[in-house]
Amino acid sequence: ALQVCLPLNALGFVYREARDAWVNAERLFALLRERPDIPETPGLPRLRAGPGEVVFEHIDFQYEPGRPVLSDVSFHIPHGTTLAVVGRSGSGKSTLARLLLRIYDPDRGRILIDGQDTRQLSPDSVRRAIGVVPQDAALFNDTISNNIAYGRIGATTQEIIAASKSAHLHDLIELLPEQYDTAVGERGVKISGGEKQRIAIARAILKNPPILIFDEATSALDLDSEHAIAQELDRLSRNRTTLIIAHRLSTIVNAHAIIVMERGRIVERGTHAELLRRKGLYARLWLLQQRQDQDLARHGASSS
Ligand code: ATP
């Protein structure tokens, strides 16, 4: 999962203290609960905006010496297409996202966005091009409207409402005691995991980036929410270069390409249909999930 470090209380404090001074990148890390490892170095050129093509070339990476986490990982996400990454917990999926965001730099290999090596670019400019929907977005102790607006400080009320409509949040917000002015976060109304992910989707809609990272929730949502979020993701990722860290294989059946990670290496790649025909790890994971879903359906039916 794309989250580590920073206790939330401290973040809330920092946020309130310096709301307007915060640059985009730091806000992003707060939302991700990540701490950037690569500092902003003055004078680095900025990413030249393009269609958002992403290339990983022979990437090796380790957090600690002697414990390789990624080995010789290469892939290409053409403009506007979706690449899904699957694999067991710890196989290195989230690390790919962290490298793309320049939270860390690779030990070997290059990461290119629109042909530009990210290592030679200002990290802030890279992060501005990327929207992230983490599985467990941080909420600040503020109104739901302001929480959505963190996607883009300065968004108008109309833009916030439009984004929450697209993220299927609007009807829900209308039911809250003070609608868009309702307080959420630790001291506000309770927000479910699925709703949090929708808030993150609304933030991403406001940001409107060419590249999107979607970290699918691991915690089981009910099938209706899961379906709704899959649909929203589908719309959000249309015409954007998208990297999905997938846990539910049903969400990625239509991905343009899928890579299967094991111990930091890509062990299989192809479309859903190609990978099923291969009868390898992906096909096994797929069968396993099908069986779990059937059990769930049967269980659901017997309890009603
Ligand atoms: P999950 O599905 O559980 O989120 P993942 O496939 O995304 O797992 P990563 O988070 O990329 O896996 O982690 C890959 C490996 O790197 C794991 O062995 C993990 O323990 C290790 N790791 C992750 N973050 C750090 C860190 N900050 N410092 C040291 N090791 C780390």
C-alpha cells in the first residue's frame, strides 16, 4: 500500500500552520502519507508537459543494501492507456508508484515521462503531472468541501460540486447534516473506506493530471461499492496514462496491459485473455478470486 511515515496528527498541524505555503508536491505526500526522499533541488529543469507517456527501463531498486526490491523491471505505458500491476503482497507494486513519483530514484535504469528522464527533472514538476488515488486517502479535520479541494487549492464551489458528482459523492454529501460544510476527519462524521476513495477520486478529477496512479483498496468493499469505484476508475482513466496497483482482478479485465510481479521481477505480462491462456500465476490468482467471489455470493444468498 502507498502509505508510510508521518503521523496524521502532525500532518494536520503542519497543514493548518502553513496551508497556503504548501506546494503541490507536499500536499500530495500528505494525502499519500508518504515522505519524499528526493529533495527539491533548485535549478532542475521542469517536466515539459506532454501527453503523459511513461517508460520504465531496466529498473533496479532497493530500500536497504543487499535487499533488492525491484530487479530489471521494464515496461511502457503508451499515452492514454492503462497498465495494471498485480502480484502478491510485498512483490514491489507500490514501489513502482513511488519511483514514478520520484519519492525515490532507481539504483539502475531510467524512468521517462514523455521522453524525459525523471532523475534530471524537478520532482515537483513530475508530481504535478501525476494524480494519485491512494487506497486510504488521508482526510483532514475540515469540511468535506475543503477536503475535496485539496486536489487543487483555489477550485471554485462549482468545480468541487462537479468533481464530487463525477466521483458519485454528491448524492451522499447531500444527505450529510451540513452537506458540503459537514466536518469530516477525526473530529467529523465517519467516512467509510469506499467513500474515502471517492474523495480521492474527486481530488484527482479536480487536479486533472495527464498521468494517474490508482492504488486499489485491499480491504474488501461490498460488491456494489466495488462496482461503482471500478466504473469511476474507468471514467477517470479514460484518456489518461494510468498505472493501477490492482488487488481485485475483476477491475482490470479491460486494462490495456497487465504485468504480474513476483519478488520484484515481472514474471508475466499480457492482456487478461492472454494471461488466462498462459495458465500461469495470473490464471491461478484469477481462479482463486473467482472461487472466493462465488463463496461470498453463496454466503450472501444463504444469509438473506
Ligand atoms: P502490498 O500489496 O502489500 O502493498 P507491494 O507489492 O506494493 O505490497 P511494496 O510496498 O512495493 O510491495 O514493497 C516491496 C518490498 O519492499 C517489501 O518487501 C517491503 O517490505 C519492502 N519495503 C517497502 N517499503 C519499504 C521501506 N520504506 N523501507 C524498507 N523496505 C521497504
